[in-house]
Amino acid sequence: MADLALAECWACCRHEDSYPSGLRDAADAPWALIGRGDPALLLELEPQAAVTVVGARRATSYGREVARALGRELAAAGLVVVSGLAFGIDGCAHRGALEAGRTVAVLGCGPDAPYPESHRSLWRRICERGLVLSELPPRTGAWRWTFPARNRIMAALAAMTVVVEAAGRSGSLITADLAADLGRELGAVP
């Protein structure tokens, strides 16, 4: 617990009332979430109150514009926007959500540092006004396998996943498949 406090993080175990109910639906849900930011936001993370927005890292200007507008409009409607802080669509969705409401970033590394590093200012804003989550402890780096693992969390947190531009083989489509397996709604922006 001292390590968590030093990293300005906290933990929420699966048996706690604040553990997101959407994650309880997933057979492989993490036993604990490590967070940075406002833990009270966990109580708002009912699947019906959240939308996951994911997409291409190498997005077109149209895709980036749509993702930002989508994030902004969803947040303005009172929904929590969930994404992965990645380049492209994820970052745009977070930025749009912060213009009008709240957002949750789910990381494939510990929540105490941004990934990618160039998103440090965005990560900081999310920590201040939203929530950064991971199943990994502080000071844990990103590995190739941690990104598909974090995608299952993003898919489970929301009642709907929207994919904005994605390659034929991408993490975004993995997230969509995982959401479909959980019976979540899917949307797409080509």
C-alpha cells in the first residue's frame, strides 16, 4: 500500500462495492484495479453510463475530428468516455471528452506514468479531471501482451464500444470482438 501511496495511486479489489459492475460480467476480470485520479468516478462506471471509443493510431484527420467530436458529445450527454490513451483516435476521444465532461483511460502499463510518454499532458489532465486505470501496479512498463489484456477491460466497462477507423488486424477490432462476446453494443465509423 505504501508503494501505491508513493505513486499517488489507489487500489479497488473485485469484492469492493465500487468495483465497476461491467467488469463483473467478464470471466477474466482483474482481481484488482489500480487507479490514479478520482476513485469516486468508479461509482459512475455503470455500463449504461459509459461508452468505449477506440480506433486507429494512424488515423486520418477526418477520423481524429470525428473521435474528438464523439468524445465531446458523449461527455456532454453525461456519459463517461473510456479509451486507451494511445496515439490517434484514443487521444482525440479523451481530449473531446475533457472539453465537456469526464473520461477514463485504461493503460497497458502501471497507471502512474503515461504511455505513450508524449501524452504526458493529456494523462495529467485525465488524472486531475477523470480517472486512469490499470490492472498492473505502479512502475510496470508496457509489453506487447498488456495491450490486448487492457482491451478486455475497456470492452467490459461500457455498454457500447465505438470503433473509429481501424485496420483489418488491430487492437481496436480485438476490443470490438471482446465487447461483442460480452453482449455489448457495437458502433463503427469507417
